[in-house]
Amino acid sequence: MHPPPPPSPPPPQAEAGAGKVLHGLAAGESARPQRPDWTIDQAWQQYTAAEHGVWRTLFERQARLLAGRACDEFVQGLQALPIRHDEIPDFRRLSEVLMRRTGWQVVAVPGLVPDEVFFDHLAHRRFPAGQFIRRPEALDYLEEPDVFHDVFGHVPMLMNPMLADYIQAYGEGGLRAQRLGKLPQLARVYWYTVEFGLLRQREGLRIYGAGIASSFTESMFALESASPHRIRFALERVMRTRYRIDDFQETYFVLDSLDELLALAQIDFAPLYQRLDSGPEYAPADIAPGDALITRGDGRYHAGRRGG
């Protein structure tokens, strides 16, 4: 059973509809692949014209939206990869380019996988990507990470050596955190960096987190809404902060440079885990003592959702 929080949960963006089809771990034992590492064949030739059409719709609108919003490294990675607007990418071709650049490969999985499988893949520079794509009537709803979230959102940043090394270190650290019972705290680091991280560049704040980069609505909300806080990234602060899995984030943490991720990969987490046994834990909208605020949010969006 997949313990909460999942290591790379997707960003829900709407209410769930009826008749949904679950994949991978979410579908139970019936969906467990025969291979112990949960990999499956992508079976690229079996995608239908309708499925390629969903990819095209998602790709074209997101590529337009991310102009001036995505960080330079994301744009460069997307341009350097064999990712076309009109068809779902072939993982074998992606892996050939990634392997030459950063030593990574993309492996197909049916959906969410167990934590230990996820971490082992990352520790060995294999990125597990959902092989399915969302339905045409659910373009803005993502309950599980599909091929668009995983490939369009994540893979361009794996072309960056700093992020590539950081995610491998996260996989190694996840296996240790699981043994120590500290996975919830470490999962917050992944969430607030790899999934929902912002980066400060010359032109202003830019997106590097896959959960934002693959979301039509959150790409605008994260950068332009007055509702969320945007706070300078601090590791222990992030590890003490819960996050939203049901809506847009109430706080985004901002790096000044991707070099900071390499520094995180060198940290000894053992004394940090000890400190986390006591002291405060923060709700997603809290402002903590010592926070370096970039923008203080007014919280209006989430207050409206709560009805007050």
C-alpha cells in the first residue's frame, strides 16, 4: 500500500469525475506488473490517434503559456530533447539523448509505484514515467501522474546536470529516510523543489517544478496570483511545512540558483532528522519566524475555496 505522502504526487486541478480509471499502485494488486521493478513496455506503437491528439493539445497550449514563465534550463532541455508537439514521445529516443547528456533514462511504469521502487529507480538514474495519458474530457484534471506530467513536466530538467544529480541523491536519501521513518519530511523537499519549485532569474521568478510546468492553471497561479506566499527556500523550514495535494499550493519556495540543489545533495540529513523530532510544524499557508519573504500572499484564493 502506498503510504502518504507519495514521493511524487501529482497536482489535482479539478474535481474528480465519474468513471475514472486508476493506474499503477492506485489500481491495487490487479495492476501490479510482473517485473519487480514495476517497469512495463511503453508500447509506443499502440497509442491511438486520439491519445496523440490529447498530447498535442496539452503540449501546444502549455508551450505557449510557458514562454516567459519557465526557467531557462527547462526551455533548453525541452528544445534539446526529441519531444514533438504532435505525438507522445518514445521513451527509447528520450533515453538515448538523456544518457549522453546526464546518464539518465526514462522507464515506463503503469502509474504510481511503491516508494521503495520509486527511490531505487531514481538512485540508479532511471526516471519512472506513467505510460498512459489523461482522457480528452479531463485535460485539466490530474489525479495520477500521466505521461504528459512525467515527460513534459520532469524530463526537460533532467537534461540539467545539477538537477539530474540532485534527483539521484534524493532517491538515495529516500531509501535511507524510509528506513529511519522520516519519509514524510523528506517528501516535502521533493514536493517543494522538483514538483513545485520556483527559481529567481534575471527577468524575475520562473518555473522549474514539474507540477507547475505541466499545469495550465498553476503555471499562471504560481507566478501571477496575489494569493500564495513566495518564500526564499530554506531546507529545514521546508521539511517542517505541510503541503496541499488537493489544490494549488499556498506557499512556493524560491531558489536563487539551481546550484543550491547540488549543495542539498551533499548534506548529512541525520542531525537534521534529529532536530525535526521536536519544534514547530507549519501549515501550508503559515509564515514562520525568519522567513525571507519575496511576496506575502493575501490568501484570497484559498479563503474563497473554504467559503470564508
